[in-house]
Amino acid sequence: MPQLCYIIISHVVCFQKNWVVIIMKKYIFLIIAIVLAIVLFTLFFQTTGGDSLSYKPVDENENKIYIGVFEPFTGINSLGGYQEKLGIMYANEKCPTVDIGGVTYDVKLIYSDNESEQQAAAKAARGLVDKKVSAILGSYGSAVTLSGAEIFQDAKIPAVGISCTSPEITDDYSCYYRVCFLDSFQGEVMANYAYTQDLRKAAVLTQVGDPYSKGLGDYFASGFEALGGQVEFYNFNTVTMSFASLIKEIEASGADFVYMPSPTESAVMFINQMREKLNMIPIFGGDTWDTAKLIRDTGNNGQGVYFTSEFDEYSDIDSSGADFVSKFSTWLSEEESRIILNGDTEDVAPVSALAYDAYMVLIKAIETAGSTAPQDIMQALKTVTHEGVCGDIAFDKNGDCGRNTAFIKTINVHKKRFETLQVSNA
């Protein structure tokens, strides 16, 4: 009996050994591949500066300050969001550190996509707060900015708006400062310009649920009516693809021109459809229209289109602005991905220039505060001044920089570029 047990055990052990050998042979290449993948991943993770606790890049400082970039990288306003991001990226490359109390800190940017949508914007804002950022830059689009402002206000984190022009932002939220002009100003500027062109009856076309569109339309209408003009209001939804019925209504109204504060995408559709009807009445818009996409996607239909802008990329009035345009355009062309994000063009969008200014004035405020604490930076923003590429910046008690210069532009369809018709200080 013991001998029988020994024989059985010996066969079992032998079978197990043979089974292991078979398994090892079968999977040896898989095991080797996994080991190599782990080794390669570890090496790559370290050389690319991952969050490995054992790896510390020699070119980084020990201290860091984090700035949140609150922008739409998806949705209807994504082009504007990326153009502001590019301006911030460029500024960060030019000024990657800040001196705080005699100590050099690396400035780290944390990006958050507000998706061009108000509910998503609130979530994105909370995400930045949770990451303990010291300050915020953005956002493109007044509606999403207002959604984020409430979150930043509660968290007592300062924010510098770039192109969010609705007066409500700084009126309602003391955490917000901004480097752009206001809708109340650009609306009045365009009302004055339209009236001087002997236009007397306006069709004002605004987007439902968009504070920027509705607010700017109201400011324009108020200014135009004060001059003696007539106004009729029309509206469209974000998802509107066909403006045929609205165009018929506008034509039947006898309007001299259309004023349409809207995202660029909606403007392109409306302009092209309006021109298909062989209706050459002037079409006016706001600062969101100042992007190369408008030129490219309207072609010859861009004839008779006018809008307000914060910045003239071709102006030689201010050498700092011209110098920025030259260097930023070169920087864009260095990487194809930058050109793509910029709307497949090397042209400099005004929001990129404004974003550069916003980053630089925030850095100056951090230096002035001598602190990474959000509340200290917020106090410093009240007193800081900066000579920006879009003009001088000094915030008033409301958080606005008092910018009172607007460029009225049109499309030269032959040269395929924007041209400034008038510089207004209304």
C-alpha cells in the first residue's frame, strides 16, 4: 500500500512538472512581452516627466503655483476656447515662472473644458476648485463664465476674464476681473456706426438663452433707438440650421440691415443663407465674429459684413501689438497642432492677444501679492497695472479695465482678410 501511494504521488508530481513546462512554453513569449512593456512604460513615464514620486526633472523648481484655465474645448464655442488657450500657452512659454517673496515658482496650467454649456461649466469650475488652483483664466463665452463665476465666488478664488463681455459678470461677482471691453460699450459703438451710414431700421437677431447675444442685442437697440432709429427683434435657437423663415420675415419688415450678436458658427450659416436670397443688405455683428473662420466659410458672401473688435492685427499704431502679432504668428507656425487649434490659420485672433494680456496681468498680481493664496492675489488685482499688447490695463472698483477702444471691421473678400474701417472711442 505505501508503495502504491508513492507511485501515485510520483506520477502526480511528474504530471504537474510536465504541465508547468507545457504552460511555461506556451506562454513564455506573452510573459516576456508583459515584462518588456512594464520596463518600457516605466522608462517612458520617467523621461516624460510623469507624476512618479521618485522622478524629479532637473529643470523644474521645487515650488509651483497652479492656475486654472477655464475654457470651452468642445461645443459651439470651442474655436474661441482654443484660441484663448493658445494665447495663454504662448504667455506661459514666455513667462513660465513667477517670483513670490524672493522664491521662484513654476507656473503650472490646469485645463478644464466647460463644453460651451452652462451645466457642464459649473462642473468644470468645481473641478478646478477641487484642484486647489490659486487663480482662474477664462472663459470664452459670457454664459459659461457666469456659471463658473458663482463657483469661483463661493470658493473665494480670483478669475481674470479674457473676452467675456457681458456686464453681469463683474456686476454680480466680485471675484471676476477682465481685460476686454463691455457689451454696453461695443453695442453703442455699432449703433453709432450704423446710424452714420444712413441706416434707420434694424432687425436685431439674438440667440435664445444666451446672455451675451441677448444683452448685446439690447444694448445695441437702446443706443440705436436713442439716435432715432427703429428696431424689430427676432430670435433663433442654438440648434437652428435653417434661417429661411427668419430671412423672409426680415425681408418683409423692410429692415435696412441686420444686427446679429452670435457665435461665429451661427453667423456663417445666417450670412450664407441670407446672401443666397440675393439680399445684399448689411449684416452687423459683435466681437465674436473676429475670427478667420468667418472669412474662410463665407467667401464672397462676406461682402457687406461688419463687426466690432478689440484688436487690429494689422495696425501699426501700437508697436507692442504689432510685435506680438509677428512673434505669435511665428510661434503658431512652429507646430501643426497649433495651427489646427487656431482654426487652420496663422492669423492672430484678438482673443489670443487678450489671453496673453490676461496671463501677464495675473502674473504681475501674483508677484505684487507675494503669495499663492487666492485671497491675496484677488486683493493685488485691485491695484496692479500692466501695459498689454491690446492696451493698458488697470482695473476699476468693479473689476473692469475701462477699455474704451473698438475697431469696426469688414471683410475684404478679394484680399481675404479683415480691414479696419474705423477706430471708435464712443
